[in-house]
Amino acid sequence: MPFPKNFTWGAAAASYQIEGAANADGKGPSVWDMFCKKPNAVFQGHTGDVACDHYHRYREDAALMQQIGLQAYRLSISWPRILPEGTGRVNEAGLAFYDRLIDALLEANVEPYVTLFHWDLPLALYHRGSWLNRDSADWFAEYTHRVVERLSDRVKHWMTFNEPSIFIGMGYQTGVHAPGDKLRFAELTRAAHHVLLAHGKSVQAIRAATKQPCRIGYAPAATGRIPHTDSAADIAAAKHVMFDGFGKNLWHNGLWLDPVFLGNYPDGLLQAFGDEGPDIQSSDMQIIHQPLDFFGTNIYAWERVSAKSNGAPGGERVPYPAGHASTALNWYVTPDSLYWGARFFYERYQKPIYITENGLSVRDSVALDGKVHDAQRVDFLTRYLAALRRAGEDGAEIAGYFQWSVLDNFEWAEGYKERFGLIHVDYQTQKRTLKDSAYFYADVIRSNGANIPELAATEI
């Protein structure tokens, strides 16, 4: 059975992970340029200085996307390539690069879905307080305006932030991502609130500057749980953990989703945060709660929960059995996360669902026959897409799927060790090789998913 008639098939990547040209044509440094120079911060000292050299090879990459048949490509804009100091002076060469990239995509019949922020904050703004500074919301709105006024004659789909829980939680709490800080909880909630304000002001800036009707969304790494069984009790337990189980941490959907889509922080969340919660000014929630056109979510692997044996609210973690399938990053393979993710998020927020990232790392290499045989990725895609289609059949409005990633790339603190791409990249020669999964995905797109077998829940 195929997917919905107007379903969008795409793949995704991010500016710092693929562009390279870290110091080219007037680009300013980002926090990731800084972080990669820290001793022992990134695997084997890898950096994004060259990455996939997409900055110079974008036409080749657009042609490969066309060869696969991608209908859409989710890219991100490098803020310091546009505004080297974060605000003020505009780097015309940076805007011109994205002009060329957007034009190349459209010539290849690939629709651009533009994410405005995928973690590469201008280093100059880090020196001014980063997201701890309330002015960061206005900095981001200014940057948004510059991009939208330049590209919106051709770009119709926008996303504000990618995974704020990750870049705040791993960048400012654990310090394993850029900028590498370890702040106390009060500063973390302050930064989170300012990111949400920046989201709202960015949406306002897009609506004000766009040159044509557009659709706007958001791409959080939403926290989810899979019910251990289809029983009402286990489903209720999973929902409780996802939406009502509060504590003093940064991973709540109530922190990153409810203010954006429902216009409020849950009372239980603010109670859990206590005096370390954010300073909320009178108009803040109105600014954050801007009308959005779709719900984007990045989903990889979710845990399972069952109802508590004593009948209390909440859920109990159900470990996966020994030997359960996992990826090269040791993330469990959990296809039903797409089923329950699409269902739960559609039921709660009533917006069309885009899976804005989903994929896996595999230890891919070019075989003696010159090809890349990534059977695990093909199997992964089959299982996850079958689960997503089942969610649509059971009532969720599923609108699109973006595989992560179109190219092997710089995987943040893991450097070039992890390969997520449909296309293999030899980082010494920059040669691109379509993997078996790319040809499989091309068949998925051509058939609108009709080549994905019907799999029962017990098979996925």
C-alpha cells in the first residue's frame, strides 16, 4: 500500500556537517569551529573545516539528489556565513552561496526545506552571552529576516530550530557538544526560554518578510516512549511519561513543545523547576506561541514502558532483550517509535507530521566491486517506514519523511567515525558513491512507498 498522495520524500543534512569552507569568502567562526579546536573535544581531533566540501560541490550533490529522486532536501543555513559577527554586517558572499544552492536544487526538481539554525551559533554571539542573553531572540530574528528576504522568492518551507534540547542539553549542560559548557540548572532554563522566544520572533520575521505564501515548522528532538503492549494501560503510561511526568531536567516535551504549540509551560513543569525556572515576562508566551503549519520531529530510538504494577501514574522502563538489534552508535533499532511518535504527537498537537530526521549509523565502506552494500540501512528504512505508514492508516496525518542523512558527514563529537548517509563520502578524495540504500530509497520514492511491505507490529 502506498503512502498518502501528497507525501513528501526527502533527505536532510546540516551546514556545519557538510559544507566545509569554514573560513572561506568572509564566513565568521561558529561555536563548532571553536569547539573542534579544543583538545580531546572531538574524535581524533576531527573538524568541520572541509567536511564534505559541499560549499564547492553543491552542484554535484544536487545532481545526486536528483538521481535518487529526492522530492525535497532539508538543509540548514550557516548563521556566521550570513552574519559573521552574528548581527549587523551582512556577508554578501554567504547569501550568494545559498542563492546558488537553492537554484541548483530547484533545477534538479528538489524542493528546499530550510532550517535556520542547526547548531552553528556565531562565535561572536557566544562572546556576548549566547542564549543566556535575552537579546539572543532579537539577534535570531534579525538573522531570520536577512535570510528570508533573500531566499523566500524561491523557498516555501521553513523551520526555525533543530533540536534545541540537544544543543542546550549537550552544549551547555554536559559539555560534550559545542560550546562545551557545564552550567547550573537555572542558567539552562534561562537559555531554553530565550531559545523559545527566538523561535517565536523568527516565525514572526518569516511571516513579515516572505515574498510568497509559505509553511513554517520546527524540528525538535522530541522525547518519546513506546508502549510495551497495545493495552490501554501501557499506552496511557507512555503518554504520561511523554507529556505529564515532570522532573528537574531539560528533556521534557512540556518544555520544548507545549509553549510552541499550546501556548504555555505545564504547571507541573514549572513546579518541578521551582526557583530555577525561567524568568517569564508578560508577553513572552504570546511571542513563543506563533501559528505553525506543521509539526517536525527527529526520531531515532525510543525506550519502552509499561504501566506501573501498583497502578500509579507513569510508566516503568521495559529493557530491550539481550542481542536486540542496534546501530553502530549502539542506539537500539526501534521502528515503532515512528508509529507511536506520529500518533501521539498528532493527537496532542493536531498538526501534520513530518519526520524531519530518521536514520542510523553503519560501518559502511566501499566493497571490492566499487559499491557500498548497506543492507542494515535498507532493513532499517523498511521497518521504520512500515511503522510510519501504519500510523497514517490509524489516523495520524503524516506529511513527509526526511532520511538522515543524504551524505556521510561530520557527526559532531564523533567526527567522521559515524556514517549516516545514503551517499558514501571518501573524505580523502571527496568521491561520492551511492549506497544500496540510495537505490532502495529511489524505489521507495518512485512507488510512493508501495514497495514497503506490510509489516505487523510484531515484526517491527
